[in-house]
Amino acid sequence: MAIWLDSNSRIVVQGMTGSEGTKHTRRMVASGAQVVAGVTPGKAGADVDGIPVFNSVHDAMRETGANVSVVFVPPKFAKAAVEEAIDAAIALCVVITEGIPVMDSAEFFQLSVNSGKTRLIGPNCPGLISPGQSNAGIIPADITGRGPIGLVSKSGTLTYQMMYELRDLGFSSCVGIGGDPIIGTTHIDALAAFEADPETKAIVMIGEIGGDAEERAAAFIKDNVTKPVVGYVAGFTAPEGKTMGHAGAIVSGSSGTAAAKQEALEAVGVRVGKTPSETARLMRAIIAG
């Protein structure tokens, strides 16, 4: 089992003929993902390593049965690309692109909600991986294996670190949701999916300063999650009013601080590590029983 991405997933890469799209397409294929098509308007009939390129997502889905899109399109054109995927009713759209204007993200997010057919992950995210099954995005595939832990994270690099720290135990799925102010899939969405996944026995949730997503996740955990959850919140030393890394990672007064998030999580029984390595040790103790 896995959440949202498995061995049956058929991936189309929007922007596959660009340098980043080509590079990461090859990485996904090398990790075992079924990349069946690319989309670059005006380049239909071309290919990348034998993978056919189409002018539109609709054409790619019709010809190849693709059900997952990964977007490697520059920020200026990303909104149109994501809206095209939503209009084609693809089941999952993973938006890797960084630097998309918040208004653009708000508009295509609302379009996905209205459609009710496309799950968005991102933007500004590393994607998701179900080790041994499929990989949609830029997460390295060789740092962990399949196992009983579910991982949801705002941070790409901390996703990789946690996968490495717990590589001997392994993961059902690892989801990088991105750190922009407006994102498609949230901590809560991933927590609900991991709770419902019989292969996932415990969950790691990585948050960071800014916003109230972690506090809302804590309330959800209290009422809906029966599996053990451990957490880490990046940004305990972040100065007030300064954006740290992600566009959404900014503290204003007492709102959005790491300490407030830790307090909310611990209040509902989530053990929160002071460092990623300590968080991994907490999870290791849970799996050991």
C-alpha cells in the first residue's frame, strides 16, 4: 500500500523537454517510476529517451493513460500548465516549480477544488515517493526503502534527511507538501491518508515556522488519528519578521513560532524532537515497541 502514488501510477511530465524536466524525468525513470509521456506545447512528436512528447495533457492522457502529472514549468507559465492538467481531470498534479506568484497559486488551487477531480501537491515542493513503487518529483530514490513509516513535510531537505535517518526502517510514502503560503495538499490531508493506509504504522510530521498549519494538524490528530505521530518544527531560532527559506515561513509576533507549534502538538500527544536526529530516535523507539 501507499498513498496517492503506487506502482500503477502513470506519470506525464509537463516541461519534460526543459533541462530540469529532462534531468528529473531520467531520475524518476531510473528509480522505477512509469513515466509514460511529456508535455511541451509545440513539440508533439519529439521524445526524451523514447518517452513521447505531446502538445497537451489531454492528448497525453488519451494516448498513454497517464494519471499523474509532474510540473517542471517556469513560474511565468506554471499557472497555465497546472490549469491545463486540472482541465484534463488528471487525478494527481505535483507542482515542483518554485516562485509561482501567490495569486496564481490561489487561482489554480480554487480551480482544483471546484473540479473535485485533481489533487494538487505543491507548489514549491519536492513531490512524493512511495519507495519501491514510484517517484513523482525530485526526491532521491536511493536513500531509503519500503517500510511502515509515513512522512509528510513542508521542507524538501528535511524530507530527505528524515528518510536517510530512518532508512533501515523504511517508508510507505513520503510526501513533500511545500512551504508556500497557499498549497494544495496539507498536513491534514496526508495525516488522514496515512491513518487510512494499512501499511503505515506510524507517522512523522515535519513543519516549520509561519502560519497555523501545524496547530490545525494538531487539532486534527486529536480527533482523527489513532496511529503514533512524532514531529519536528524547523525554525526555533528564526528572528521575527524575517522570511526563512520558504515564502510562508515567516513569524509575526507570537503567531507562527516554532515554540507555539511544538506546544500545540505536544498537547495532543505528539512527541516533538528538538532536532531531526532526535525526531528520528523518537520514531525508532515507537517502531521498536
